[in-house]
Amino acid sequence: MGLFRRHLLPWMFISVPSGALAVSSDPAERLLPDVVVTATRFSESIDKLPSGVSIVNAEQIRNSAATTLPELLQQLSGIHTRNVDGSPDPQIDIRGFGITGDQNTLVLLDGQRMNENELTGIRWSTIPLDTIERIEVLHGSGSVVYGAGATGGVINIVTRAAKPGRISGTGGVSFGSYSGTEFNGTFNAAGNNVGLALTANALRTDNYRVNNALRQSNLQGDLRYLFSSGRALLKFGLDDQKLELPANRTEAQLQTDRKGTSTPRDFSTRQGAYVTLRGEKETEFGDLAADLSFRDNHRTALFDDYNLDGFNAKTFVNSRSDQWLFNPRMKLPFAAFGMEHELVLGVNFEWWDYRSRRFTGPETVPGSASADIPRTDVVATQLNRAIYFQHASTLPKGTVVSLGGRLQWVDNRANDRFNPAVYASGRQSRMVYAYDAGLRQPLGEAFSAYGRFGRSFRIATVDENYNQFGGPMFDSIVKILEPQTAHTGELGLDYKQKSLRARASLYRTNLNNEISFINIDPFLFFANVNLPPTRRQGFELEGSWTVTGALDIFGSYTFIDARFRKGDFGGVDVSGNLVPLVPRHKVSAGGTYRLGSSTRAAVVMNYVGEQVFDNDQANTATGRMPDYVTVDLKVTHQMRKLLLSMAVNNLFDEKYFSYAIRNSAGTSFSALPARERNVWLTVKYQFD
């Protein structure tokens, strides 16, 4: 691998223009204007947005070497993923927020929020790649339109509707390393006005580590009705997952027993359901739209192997949360003062309801049955009410100027009903706001420049406001944290000419009251806190090029400098220190080669630079997380109605990890080892 890093990696980066993903093989498709809905909640040309936007369409997804959605997103500039539990749902991080990347990146499925109001990850594995029509990534804040948690950026996944007048579908099976088996199927049926799309999959794998077996199944449905002046959509889904948790390996264990576990009985489960109803209507005044959605999640977890027997430290967690969302909005186009204008007005209502009971029991008795001593009974709610506007004016010579603002009222309540102490409950009401102002200026036929400045915010999750052991008697405590705020400035340049596209951007984000975790201060036992002032600044470069009718190539480069601006953390002065778990350099490069009309081969290389260990805000550990390079390869062949594919992940068998935490002395670390080389073979039957 050293030879590869020294010789092949520089060649791939220098010779390939940086970019998103391989472009479509259809020249006519490549010339169509890019339309996104992420920035305003309505369809909008990318040429009118003063923002950095990456778009990945269905053809690009089919041509890529990725087999999962996180693998695909990792190839884009500014996006980093890390796996902290061995599941197919890794953390996502846009623009360098480290361990809180999930809470600073907003993920939408067909415009609806997937993020939870607790410290749980996005369920990427519930969205098969072949059901996606396109992916829209808004780099930088989307708080004006979407509210909290969008400081790093917004990812909107748009799923495919059934094609009118057709009945079609697929059925497939995959076999892979670590006793992996996956069954998946889709069914689509549509007339002139009504369309139904269904997708289901079931995955079973022992995974790379001992005690890391995964069992999950998912079902998604999409019913759409078109009428003369609009459409209606009903979307629903069910998911069920059980995952065994192997925990970290020490530095020594990574050398002697990389696949082993010290927690052979730990596990987690997740069951979820959601339903969304959307209506859209065109009127003579403009466009109207509204969403009403409900989501229910039930999670359990057993942590059974910890050396705190005197405290009966075995813990079983049983949590449930519900979420209601209602988002009516309108877009009003009009002309005034010799210019074209578009005004988007919207209202958001969000209601979260959370319940969690936690039990302990003697570790000498394996399993969750003996965790029968109640310790906590937490109930929490969060109510969000917001109004927002987004206005864009098109000036002479194509200049677009935009201005937006948002006011949001947040009410948080949390209470541990098992603990009668005053400090075990809390309530907070805040008014927070966001704004942005931007400009896009065409520079000839191929270039356009953009700039924006804005303010965003994040509200602490339930898990960040509650600490089971933080009270004066090592009992529970509720401390509702202050909202996190950020100011971001960005300058960018887009290039689009025939089959060559590129984007470059510079940005800086200054944060106050950033919300994060602290476990180095014994008086803040495993607590979340508001950090001293921090900063993220960086450079993003991406591009794609259709070299010939048979060859597409792409690449991306990201530089991120994430630091504390001033202050102390756990009693240590951290002024100027690097924020943990943020790689300063990240490179992706690859391409697709089509061998005739039936066969294509895709390869992608990902390089992730060294990082500061988690919990090393003091930057005093004796080492850093090492950099790593992975290469993925996928070959597909169409044989009439059969699609055959072979995917090889981590082709050169790199021994790496994407998450590690230092020990208390800073002399060593423990980490979650990533998969070695693994292979998946897929056979899929297609009918229409």
C-alpha cells in the first residue's frame, strides 16, 4: 500500500479534474439544466442559486463504484463518513464537525427530515441506491428554509416515481463476504394519473468483527396522484434492525486480535415507521405546497460487559420517540422595477415526544433479562414553530441576488420521573433566528461566481440535555444547553461547458456555543457542553469530465482547518487547537469505463488524511489517527433482463479505522477497525 500511496495516488489526483461523479453517457441528458429543490423547497435552476450545490443523478449512480449511499456521498467534496458501530449507517460529516457531524448535517428524504432529536444516526440503509432519482447536496447552511442542524449542509435524496403507463420491477439477491446475504425487490405500476412504487430489502451478515452480526429489513412505498394543476403524494416506510456491538479495540489488540470483541453480549435494535402526505398546486398567483408527516422510532440497547460491578453498571435502554411535522409554503413569482422576482414564504411546525427508561442489573447474569432494576424514566418534548422567507431577484445581465430570514421559537422540556431532585428536570424557551444573503454572477457562457453570508443555529438533542450520572450524587441531571450559532461566509466559482464541469469554493464558519461531548472532566461525568468559540474554514474543489463516449472520470479535493478560536476545555487552554476527528485533507478520484453497451467497470479511490483522536481537544496525545487509502471496484454486465455485478471494496486490503479515541494519559488509543477486503456478487432480474 505504501507503493500505491507514493506513486498511484498522486497520478490519479493530478490527472483527473476534481468533481462529483461520472456524468451521464447520454450527451442530451448532460446538456439539460440542473434543477434542485433543496435550497427553497421548490424546483429551482442551479444557475439561480448563490450556493455551492452538487447533484448526482440516477445515471451517475448506476455508473459509480458505490454499493451504498454513504459510499457514494464520501466521493463528494466536503463530505466525510466514519463508522462507529459496524452498521451500514455510518456518521456523515459536511465541513468538518467531527463527532457531531450528524447533528450539523441535515438529511432529507424527498424533502422530509430524517434526523432524529437524539444522538442516533441516519438510516442510510433504508434507501437502496437503485430507487434514487437524484441526490442534491447543498454545501453550507440551509437553516433559513429548514431550521436547526443544517450548518454544515443539506443532503436531499429524491426517490424515483413509477413511470406512467408501465408496470415494471426488479428482484435480486446478493452474496458477499462475512456470510452476507441480501434480498431486494422493487415494483412499479402507474397509469396516466396514479403511480405506485414499492421497494423492499432484507440484509443478513455476520460482519467483519466478532459480535457484529446485522439483521435488518426495510419496506418503502410511494403513491402519487397527478391532477391538472398539481399533484399529491403519500409516502410510507417500515424498518427493523438488530445489530451486535463489538466495541473498540485497544492499540495492542489491533495488532493481535483485530476482529475480536470485549463486549460479546452488547447489542442494539431499531424499529421505525413513517408516513408523509404532500400536496402541491399551481395557481395563477404562484405555487402552493404543504407536507404533513409522522415518524415513530423504538430503540433498545444492552451494554453488558463493563467493569463497574459495584455500581451494577450493566445498562439496558428502552427508548421511543414520535415526531410530527407540518410545513406549508408558497412561491410567488412577480415582476417589479424591471426585474424578475421569486418570493418563497413558509411556516414550520415540529413536535417531538421522547420517552426512555433505563435499567441496571448484575453483570454476572448474561443478557437483558437481569437488567431489571429501574434507574431512569426520562420524558422530554420539543416544540418548534417557525416562519421564514426566501427572496431572489434576477437583475440585468443575469445577476441573481437573494435574501432570506427565519424566526423560530423553541420550547424544550425534559424530566427524569424516577429522580425527584429539582436538578433532574428542566425547561427552556428560546427564540432563535437565521438569515442569509447571496449573489450569483454569470461570467460568460461557462463560468459563474457566487458568494453568500449567513447565520445558522442548532438546538441540542434530548441526549445532549440529559446526563444519567451527572448529578451531585452521580444520579441523573437535566441541563438544557444553549442553542449553537454560526456565521458562514463563502465564495465560489462554477464551470460548466459541454461535458466538463467543475466547482471551487472557499468558506469560513465561526461558531459560538458549539454543542459537543466532554468526558475528561470528572466533575462533568460524561456530559455534553457548550464549547468555547470554534472555527471551520476550508477549500473545496470538484469536477467531472466525459473524456470519450466510453470513459468518464471525476475527482474531488477537500481541505478543512477546524480549530478552537479561544477558551478552555476541561480546564485545558485549547486556543488554536485542532478539533478532533476532522481530516485536513481528503481526496476522491475515479471513473467509469463502458465496454460496449452491456458492460461497464467503475473504480474509485478515497484518501483520508490524518486526524486528531476523539477526546484529544488538548492536542497532547503522542500520535494522530493515521491517514488511509481505500480503492473500490465494481463491474456490471447486462444480459438481457439479468443484471450481474461484482463489487470489491477495499481492493488493496488496507488495515485502517475511521474512528479512534485516545486514552486518558494520551499515550495510546482504542479504535473501531474497518472491514478488510470484501466482495459482493449480485444477480438482479428486471421486468417491464
